[in-house]
Amino acid sequence: MVLSIIIALCAAPGLMGTQEAIRQAQAKEKREEHRARRCKLVARCVRASARRCEIDGRQLVLRNNKLYIDTETPRDIQFGHPFTGYYLPYPEASYEGLVTTVRDDIPMLNWIYIDKETNEVKYGVRVDAQPNLTGPFDCTRQDRRLTFEGWEGFVAAEESPNIWAVYFDVEDDGLKGKVSPETRILEIELSRKETRYKKDAEARKEDQTTTHDEKHMHVSVDAEDQT
Ligand SMILES: *[C@@H]1O[C@H](CO)[C@@H](O)[C@H](O)[C@H]1NC(C)=O
């Protein structure tokens, strides 16, 4: 009797019908589908701060190979290209990296990575990203906030008045030795925000892409020359 129960337990996984296996795979795919959608990243301060209104609800933008919070200063100048990206398996790695468009007019993607030395969050082609920290990038289950190496260690550091650069606090020590002690730093959360669904089906498909029919874009991720 005991023996037959044990056998039944052992056999159970194999008993799952092909239909059920397919259904589960499809459900998983549907659950994971959001990962390949292009999203913006929006910052929010974790703790109360007099400065948080400068940061809360602001998008992340790309500028000079680094990520910044778009504090819209000065207001009439676009501070940088808005981060617009999604998860993509990192080449020759078992985890997912994060890619972003870098310009509006050229379909080119760069990798997001954390600079090993400075802990700044940067974007660049693979040769820049490779020797640094390229993943795993992931998201929290419920709210789909961005995580790196399984946790949320993103901080904003005030590089110059009102200019906040994004860092990942790798050592979880408040960027000790990475920024000068008087630099203002604030812990932030980064929420993924889907680009707005457009009426035009083609435009929507382009923005909400889940199929990787952008092969020409991926090539540039590996390209050595980004200009
Ligand atoms: C990390 O990337 C930067 C470019 O952002 C590069 O200068 C540096 O050499 C890389 N780090 C390492 C450890 O190679």
C-alpha cells in the first residue's frame, strides 16, 4: 500500500497530459508577455523628503551614457531621450538584461548596465556593458517595479543642483566611497509604465511589441560602434 502511494507520487508529474502541459506553457507565456513590452520607467522616492516632489512621477531619461531623472530643468530643453525598453535575454548568460531605445529617429537599442566602479546606471553597446554588471534585471511580482540582482537598490544622487543621476547601491551602504559625502542621495523605486496604446493598429503593434520582429534592432545591441 505504502509502496503504491510512493509510486503514484513519483509518477504524478508524468501523468500531466500534453494538453495540460501546453495550457500551462501558454498561461506562463501570457503572464510573461508584459516583459517584452516597451515600458517607460517612472521614479518615486521611498522615504519622505522635502525634495521628493522633484522626483516623484518623473521619467528616466538617457543622457551622455547615463540614466537621469527627468527633472525638466530647464523646462524648455528636453533633458534626454526617455528610457523606452524591455527585458531581453543577455547573450551567453542565463539571465535577462534590459534594453532601451536610444533615439527616436533610429531603431537602435542599447543595454542598460551598472558601472562596476561607480555604481552609476548606464546605457551602451555590449562592449561597454560586458565588463560591468548586466543583470539579472527583473521585476517585482505585483507592481512590476524594476529589480536588479533580485532587489531594489536604486538611488538618485544630486550631481549638480536639481540634476539627479540614477545609481544602483550595489553594496547597500548608501554609495559609500562612490559619491562625495555631501552629495544628496535619495532611495527610489522605478515603476514600469507601458507606453500608451494608440488607436492606429500598426503604431500600437510597434509600441506594444511582444514578438521580436525587430531583428535589425537587436543587431545593433551587439554592434561595437554606437554612432
Ligand atoms: C564599465 O563601463 C565603462 C563605460 O561606461 C568602462 O569605461 C569601464 O571600463 C567598464 N568597467 C570595467 C570594469 O571594465
